[in-house]
Amino acid sequence: MDWHFKHIIPTDFPSNLKVNTMIEDIFQNNRISRNNDLANSARESSQNSERNVIKLEKKVENLLIVTEALWTIIKKSHKLEDSDLEKLIEKIDLKDGRLDGRVAKTGPVKCQNCGKTVQNGNVKCMYCGTKSTKGVFQR
Ligand SMILES: [Zn+2]
């Protein structure tokens, strides 16, 4: 019997070159799809960040209004001038040795009960549960 391998392959079966091209197309489409997903995710993240900045700007504006209102009340009731406030702001700014409109962050405090370090932002000591003695304006 004269039988040859090529006889069992359909005549319309793609050649190796066509199969390779098809596989490359599949991978290429997969990469494009993955990059589109990444681009969409980045766009969404950027939009969230923009919304958060707008929220923060509104909060800062509100704090400025409240601060000005409080200062106006204090100024009137204690017969102070704006220059008194400006001097005090400068004094506080200079606490860290630099006049830069910022206050240096303070380091972590020690627990008054067990003496272990209480990390910044923690209200209670994570070792013994004692409330932190960190001051109101410590950062
Ligand atoms: Zn403690």
C-alpha cells in the first residue's frame, strides 16, 4: 500500500508558517488586551487620586475659613493684632531650626507604663494598651 503522511493531512490545513502567524496573533491580541486593562486601571486610579485631591482642597479651604473665624474672635476678645499671630507662627515654625512653613515631625514616644516605643499614629501602646501620652500637636 502506497501510503504517505501528507495524505492524511487535509489540503486546507494551514502550513506551519500560517500556524505560527496564528499563534503570534493570539499572543499579540493577549498583550494588547492586557495593556488595555492596565491603561484602564491606571486611568481609574488617576481619576480617584484627582477626586481625593479635590476633596482635600475643599477640606483645607474649610479649615482656613474656620481658622480665620477663630482668629477673628480671639483677636477681638484679647485685643491682639495680626502681627501677634504672625510672630507666634514664626516662633512655632522655627522650633525645628528652619523657617520653612513646616513643623518637623516628632519621633515616636515611649509608653509611660511599660517604656516601649509607641509608633506614630497609635493611640494606645500595642504592648500594654496604655493610652499614648503624645501631645495634640505632635506629629
Ligand atoms: Zn505600654
